[in-house]
Amino acid sequence: MRISKSLLNLLVFLPLFALNACGQSSNKQKSTTKTVTMENVISKPENPYYSNTETKKLDISDAEWKKVLSPDLYAVAREANTERAFTGTMWNSETKGTYYCATCGYKLFKSNQKFTSSCGWPSFFEQDNKKSITFKEDNSYGMKRTEALCGRCNSHLGHLFEDGPEPTGKRYCMNAISLDFVPDGVTPNKSKGNLETIVLGGGCYWCVEAVYENLEGVTKVISGFSGGTVINPSYEEVCTGKTGAAEVVEITYDNKITNLDEIFQVFFTVHDPTTLNRQGADIGTQYRSVIFFKNEEQKKAAENLINELNSKNIYPTKVVTTLEPLKAFYPAADYHQNYYENNKEQGYCKMVIQPKIEKFEKVFKDRLKKK
């Protein structure tokens, strides 16, 4: 995709939006938003065997799995390694939702089958169905244990012990890295006609979300997190800058009404893509300028656009927007969704978000949703 003349003209004469401190309060607020439902929550374009709906057993060689799994996941799933206890927050998370095999996407547990165990690994007292997990005797390290394996791809998940709570008395002790989690109200990968998704990070997700919600052809915008090493991180964890995750929005759009070119036009207009790990006073990798691509088409389009922006010196300094493969998207808590719409009277919304929306509406006046 070549950069359009309209985009070049727009970026030459349009001053960059000044992003001030995000000012996001960690105090959880009650909102009137309904539970969010969205598409493509778990997206693993690098893994062609991953599916949240397929149940047919897989017979894939370790050599092939090694090509599509991260080294850490491969070591646990295919070599039966064990991650250290108390990794991330999944072991004591009480968020309602569903747990899937991180290797193949097979449904394994529901959150109402989970309990917090002092062992430091995610623990469950019951599996989703009798086929979701299989077992075999494990006599490694001089111990006699029962190994738990994914019923679809035969990957190592953890072990089964007989010291769990009622009503089963069992403890499915799982490695967190072997699990993907989808909160309730979120619909795993489904395709709907002309709808496509793209995940973008341009600093404070409240600001980016509020702008895209006004673009004609965009059907849904969800604030959340992508990238990093922690599964389903909390907002507070991401704010530390230690998870590697970025604040992002997942944009669902109708490709018959808008397209990737226009999505990128808005993206490179509403934030500063030349400041590394920073937007205004918001500093840290969680505020990096990033495009999470789910396929080669998105990657190539982004590469071509960035190269052309740099070659034509559209900005005073080079674009530092990173391109990263989309491995998973985790929605933020409900009170972060539609934040501007639900909190218009707050100072941050009035002083920071509202001016951005007004400028966006002026620049893209012919592409605004009809009120």
C-alpha cells in the first residue's frame, strides 16, 4: 500500500496532537457500560493450529510446534518443563471467564472451576469436560505423579493431585504459560462478513478510543493491552512498565465503508509517532507507538507507510512506531471502556480528550458517523 496524497498533505500541514499526561486514576469507578462483546480476542497468526472452537485431535511433530510456539511455551508444553511459582497474576485471579490451551486454543476450564491455592500455580478442582484433559503416569524426578495433558494437542499442562477442595477433592495444578484466558462477555475468534480488526497503540487508550469511535465504518473500539509477558495483565500491572504490555485499542471496522489506509491516516494524525516510549508526559513502554499486526497484509501495509513517511520527511524526526505480531489482546476492565462517553465532566476528558475529538472532527469532517 502506497501512502495516499491526501495523507501526505494532511500530515504535512497538520500539527501533531499534543498528548499530555494520561492522568488515569487507578480508582475503579462504577460505570453504566454493559459487558463488552468483541471479536478476535485471542489472535495467534503465527500459530496455524490455534482454534478456540476446533475439537479434532492434532498430530503435530515437536519440530513443527517449535516453529510456531515461543521458546518459553515450547519448553513447558512440549518438553514438560515447569515455570516458577507465583508467575504473573493468573494463580490468584478471580476474574470470570474461560481458560484455553495456549498451544492449540482448546477449551480447558471455566473460572467457576478455579480456586486460589497456596502452591502459586493456577489451580482448578474440575476440568471443563471429560475430553478436555487427558492423563498419564509421570515418574520423573523420583516422584510418582499424574501428568495432565491437553486433550486436543497432547501438550503438557501440569499435574493432577488429590488434595483439592470439595466437591471433587482434586487439584489441577497448571502452568500459567500453558493457559490463555478470555474474560466473560468476550467472544473468541469469529469471522463476520466484511468486518476486520486491527490493534493499535498510541499512548493513552482513552484518547485513541474516543477518536476512533467517531469514524464512519468503525463498528467497535475496545481499550485493552497487548504485547509483554504477563497473561491478562491488570491496568495496575501495565502502569508499572514492567510487563512489556502496551495500552492499545482493538478496532473493528467494516472494510466496505472504511479501510486500513484510512485507519492508519487517523492513527498517524492523533498521536506523535516520533517519540520513543512516550506520548507527551506519559513515559514508558506501555505508551509506545505500536501497530500489532495479525497477518502479513497488515504488516506490509504498515511497513510501506512508515518507510514512505520517513523518506519524505513528513515529521521533523524519524517515525519510531514499532511493528509487533499480535499474539493476544486483553480487554481492560469495564470502567476503562467508553471512558470519555461515561466521564465527560471529568477534568481530563474536558481538557485533553475533548480538544482531540474536536480537531479530529474538523480534519475528518466528511468521515464522521452520523449522530
